[in-house]
Amino acid sequence: MNLKSENTKPIIEVKNLMKSYGNNHVLNKFNLVLNEGENLIIMGKSGSGKSVLIKCIIGLETADSGTITVMGKNINGLDRTTLDELRTEIGFLFQGSALYDSMTVRENLEFPLRRHTKKFGVIKDTSPLVMQALENVGLAQTMNLMPEELSGGMKRRIALARTLILQPKVILYDEPTTGLDPITAKEILILMKSIQDKYNTSSIIITHDVDCARVISNRMILLVDGINYAEGTFEQLSLSKDPKVQAFFK
């Protein structure tokens, strides 16, 4: 996949981000720029700070120092109300899908609409939005099913539909293909690419999956020792002679 045009504008900027837990310096002056309409892959070893990074971006974790700017707003300077409003523009796909087991698929998708009435107002009939979100992921027939009736791949799709229903400008994916068989994983990647093309979403994708990076990325960042160790397209990084970079492609 080719790198996006240089004339796109930054959606998220992370500068000199520091985050430690005791003596464990997880992020050490980490830097990142996510451009409009771009799929940015973040790869790193387990425990390298990838999930901590995206939690800092949406304000679930507080950085020790550094700045995070999302759509022109400094996360660290926002009050709770403003931060919650900004979060409606940021979709988050959890690694385990995080569907509510006691709710039907329809109720799972209605939940964010009912919680964020400030963005859409009070919606008397949610059916059109729910159906559109399900059609976007190819699962319109599952509306009345319970999560326990869904396969792992279907749960991931429904979780993505729930993310899309708020029409976010940014989507953060946490290991979107983990635990899926190769065929289902490929289907999820095709779906992610179609969403990017249809809605021009900007996405940060945390993954260990080299195939995921190859198929979906416009650009990649390798997180090593808490820093942005290497950055470029998949092709550029895969051809690097640096042993630390090559370790990701073996």
C-alpha cells in the first residue's frame, strides 16, 4: 500500500511522551503523527508500551510528561466534559471485542447512541443507524442475536459496527486480528480497508501481525525501548538492514 499524500493534515500528534510505572520507563520521549485518512501501524514487543500509548491518547492513562494533541486539542488540558465530547470522535476497537453479554447485538449498538445524546440528540428510532452499521460490516442478519451466538470473527465485526455507529473521525484498533483464524483475520483486514476508503477514517492500529501491517498500513512505527525507533512504509522497513528492525519481519 502506498504512503498517503504529503498534503494531508495531522489528526493526532504525540510529542516527547513519557510514561513510567515505578522504574519501568514504558514510553521515553515517544513521538508520533497520525495524518488525515491514514492507517498507521504501531508494532512492538509484548510489554513495549503499545496499549499504554493508545490509552494515553484517549485519556484513560495520564502521561508523566509530553503532549498529546487530538484534532487540535491538547488532551492534558481538557476537563472531563470536553474530553468525553472529544471521545465521541474517537472509535476504540478492543482486543477482546468487549460486547455486553447481556445485550442483543441491536442493544449493544444502541448503547453508545443513547449515552452520547449531545452528538446526535435523542433518537426515537435507532433502527436506521443500527442497520447501516451492521450492513457496513456485513452482518445485518445478526441484529437480534446474543453475543454468545456469534463466532469470534462475528464478535469482532459487531464491535467494529458499534465503533462506527458514532461516525468517528479516528479509530484506534488494539490487535484487531489476534485470536482469529487466517481466513477470518483476512476478512477483518479487508473490512478495515473498506472502512478507511468509505469514510476516510484515520486509524492507529496496534498489532503483532506482520501480514496485518503489510496489507493495511500506509505507514509503520516500530516501538523499541520506549521510543519511535524506526518509521516508514512496510516496504521501507522490511528492507532495512538494522537487526532491531529486521527482528519484526522474521
